[in-house]
Amino acid sequence: QVQLVESGGGLVQAGDSLRLSCAASGRTFSSRPMGWFRQAPGKEREFVAAINWRGSQTYAADSARGRFTISRDNAKNTVYLQMNSLKPGDTAVYYCAAGNSFSSSSTQATSYDYWGQGTQVTVSS
């Protein structure tokens, strides 16, 4: 079992930065790939970024590439999402998720077994 708790969301202005954190419980965190997804009102959940267990490989959605960075600290059982140059279109609930294997399928929500409760990010113009 893995429990995930996101934090760091909030209300910011366009152009600002935020760093989301996802704290994991359980001894398997360091062996699991992790992902960030988001869901805006009335829209489907969409992939944002993913990272392998070692932190040596990442994937990012086109909307995130160049602005968002995913990283992890296995000693702290935490994965991060650094978000820069935020836009109103980034407004959503952001979720972290834990999977079992890292591949090109790590961009799909179905590749993840455990999910956090989400943290709200609101970007005003």
C-alpha cells in the first residue's frame, strides 16, 4: 500500500511559480515511478509529468515542457512538481500517482495504482 498526500497548491497570478509536493508513505516509494496529473472543471484528467524510480528519466506533456519540472527525493519519500510561468490555463486540481513500471505508458492514468487526494492550483490573469 502507498498513501500519497499532495500539498503546495494555492491561488497565484499569471507568471508566478509554485512547487507542489507529494509525500508518500510505505517502503516501496523509492522503487516506483511517479506521475503528476491534473483535472480542470468539466475536463478529463490529463497527464502532466512522470519520473522513473531513480529520477534519471522523465516525461512531460507538451503543455508542461519548458515550464514544469518533476523531481523526487527518495530519502524523503517525496516527489515534486516545480511550476514556473503559470498561466490561467494551468488552473486545475493536481494529483500525484504511484505506478509499478516506467515506460511510454507512464503518460496514461491507467499505469498508476495509487492516487493522492489532489491539491487545487488556481492561476488568475
